[in-house]
Amino acid sequence: MAQPIKKKIRRSNKPCSFCVKKTEPDYKDVESLRVVLSNKDRIVSRLLTGICQKHQKRATAAVKRARHLALLPFDGRL
């Protein structure tokens, strides 16, 4: 019987940008939330952005809140 293939988890060498600045993701600060979004305005995983787990969860909630308040678009089209 073949053994299951294990995926390697890559850790980013970059420090969390929110931890370095000692700030929190805020739904009103759209420019800081652009770090979490791709060019098609999708939320990018924390392995690609280099944000720690705590700030990734808070940034995701802030992006969703900003979308409902029409500060950010739901998709890449305007």
C-alpha cells in the first residue's frame, strides 16, 4: 500500500507588516488592506502575503466589512 503524499508547508521569511508597524487592520484604512487583496480584489492567503495568522483573520474581517460598506469592490470590475 502506498503512503500518502505529505504537502510541505512553506513559511515566509518576511515579518508581518502589521506586527512591524504595530498597527491593526482597520476597515477604514483601505490602503493597508490592499496588501491582503490580489489584483482581482480577492483575499490572498497569508503564505503569499507574509502576514501572521492573527492579523490575517482580522484583515479578512476588515476587508469583508469594507466591502459591505462599499469602501472596497466585491470584484475587480468597477
